[in-house]
Amino acid sequence: MGAKAQDFDLAALLSRVADALERLAPSAPAPVDFAVADAFDAMTTDRPYQVAFSSEAAATLVQELIGVKFDPKAATAFLRAFESG
């Protein structure tokens, strides 16, 4: 028969899943990394309700929102990449 409910250790299972995911993609970007890029893309794309910002204006806004809306490490890395071309 299968495991009884009291024998099931959800925390151990989740730990094993996390370990397996880490082995499969150890350098996968975190969601916070995508948040900066996604916001930058939204700011620099024309929308029905808003004209696109220039790349420089969007980068300035990202800089102003570090620690407020954006993770400091992710935003700083994004800005370094933006500045280096």
C-alpha cells in the first residue's frame, strides 16, 4: 500500500524538488531579474494609454526605483548591462 498521511513528509519532498531543480538549472535567473527587464520593456514600448519612454528615461526611472520597486542587485546588474551596450 501507499504511504499513510502521517508518514508523508512534505517538507522533505519540497527540499528534494528544490535540490533537483538546482541541479538542472543552477544559474537560472530569479523572478526579480525578470521584473526589471519586463518593466524596462513596458516603459520603452508604445502602449494605447502611454507613449514609450526613451531608453535613457526608462534607465533613469529604474535607477530611482532601486530598493523601492526593484531588487537592488537585479536592478544594478541590469543598469550595468544597459550602460555597457
